[in-house]
Amino acid sequence: MPIENPEEVVIRVRIPQGKEVLGIVQQRLGGSRMRILCLDGKERICRIPGRLRRELWVRENDVVIVEPWELGGEDKGDVVYKYRGKAEVEFLRKRGYLKGLDEGL
């Protein structure tokens, strides 16, 4: 049985779909709310929805997927996914998904 090269390990990374955008957490505001700099250049006040509140622990400088609200989507949104581990963030950086956010990381 051949030994796999550690650089060739296949990982699955969730990519933003539809209206979702990538963002980086700038500041925690308390009460499951945070200020996030999104890839589209907007800074949004985002919250963690109730169904994810106990599962999703987010800190500053974490890379997340934000779903902007239908009404007030320019300023507000929901955090729907957090990237866990450096391997997932490196995958996004290599593929060019984090071009607008690289200065924040």
C-alpha cells in the first residue's frame, strides 16, 4: 500500500454559493454579533443565527461565509459557515478566493 504524500491530501472546502460572500471577522460586538469585512468591499454587522449559535464559535480574524439579508443586505447579514483550520484557508488563498481579503489575514 503506497504512503500518501502529505501535500496531496484531498480536503473538501465549502465554497460560497448564490448570494453568499466570504468575509473576515474584524471585531466581536457581543450578543452573537460581529463586524465583518466582506469580499465585496462592504463592512457588515453580522449575527450567528439561532440554529448555529451553540455550534459556531467565531473569533477575530476567522474566515467565514456571510449571507447578506434580503432587506438591509448592504449593512447586515448572517454567518452561515466558519472555515476550520489553516488548510481550508490556504486552499481558498491558492484558488484566489481571498484576493480582496489578503491584507486582513
